[in-house]
Amino acid sequence: MVENRAKELIVIAILLALAMSVVNAAVFVYYPIGISAQWSKRPMYFAEGNNAGKTDLSGTITINLSEDDTSASITVHPSRRGTTHYKDVLRIVNGDAQAYYIGFSVDTAFDDAAIAEAELVVRDATTGALVGTVNLRSTGTT
């Protein structure tokens, strides 16, 4: 009878250990990433996209615009596993009919070794066509 009780306790201990390992394996940490952008003056300005203020993996997609909407900062919480896409969080608006060429400058490169790629993908809001990509892992102007 003592042997059976000991076997039951061993089985229960093993099951508890397995359950704890499953719980521990399911805990992930999502570090926020901050991105900032700035124009020199209007008529080009920023506007929040449809997904600004929505919940992402570990928080809220935060967009902070300056009073005149010529500078913006974005905070997102991407996964360190797999791929995370953020769509329509910030828009670039042309306030007049003249065409403008814009460039993106990465002043501080994203250097988290756990993340292989970090890109800003720019698309035409009307057609969805790819305008270009900006590599956020290296400095320079695109």
C-alpha cells in the first residue's frame, strides 16, 4: 500500500513538472519599439492611420503627433518570434495638388540581434502599390 502511494506521488510530481514547463514555455516578452519621423514644414503632414490606438501583441500602437502634425512618434510591440506586420498606423498626407518627392533617413539603426529584419514598407494608400521599403537595420537615406 505504501509502494502504491509512493508511485502515485511520483506520477503526480512528474505531471506537475510537465504542467509547469508548458506554462513557462508559453510566456513571451514583447519589447516596445519607438520610431520617430519629422517634416520640415507643411503642406506635407502626418495623420493617424486606421490602426493607431489599437491593441498589438503587448500593448497599444501609440502615435504621438506634434501640434502642427509635422512630426510623429510611433510605439509598437512586435514579437521577437516570427513576423509581425503593422498596417496603416501612420499616413503621410499631401495638403496641396503639387507632387513632392520624399526620402526617409534612418539616423539610429535598429540593432536587436534577435530580429533578423526590420523594414518600413511604404505603400500608396489609394492603390496599395508598393512605393518602397526602408531598411531600419542600417543608417542612411532612402
